[in-house]
Amino acid sequence: DLVCWDVGGVADAGVADPVAGLLWAAPGRRPRHVVVGGRVVVRDGVLVSRPEADVVAGLRALLTTRRSR
């Protein structure tokens, strides 16, 4: 598995440790590329393995089910 973030932007300017910058300078940022089990899941910041709307709908349904317990 592999995850790549772009650390060349304004959020990372002056950050001495790029790994720490991923955690502290811009939490919640989206990865640039993700490969899982040899399959590209995210390319250029876009989820390519499934429509993002389907993932959002599934998560909302899961959260609704868990809240009603």
C-alpha cells in the first residue's frame, strides 16, 4: 500500500519536518495518490475506485443506523 501527499504548497512552507507537517499544518487534507493492494484508489486527489457519492451515502446510512441504537 502507498499514500502520497503533495507537500509543496503554502500549508507546508517553512515546515521543517514534512511528516509532522502532514499531521499539524493541514489536518484533514486529501492525499494526492493512494494505491491499495496494487490497485489505484485515488489518482490526482480523486477517488477512482468507487463514485464518491456512493461512499458518502453508505457512510451516512451507517451513521444513521448506529445513532438509532
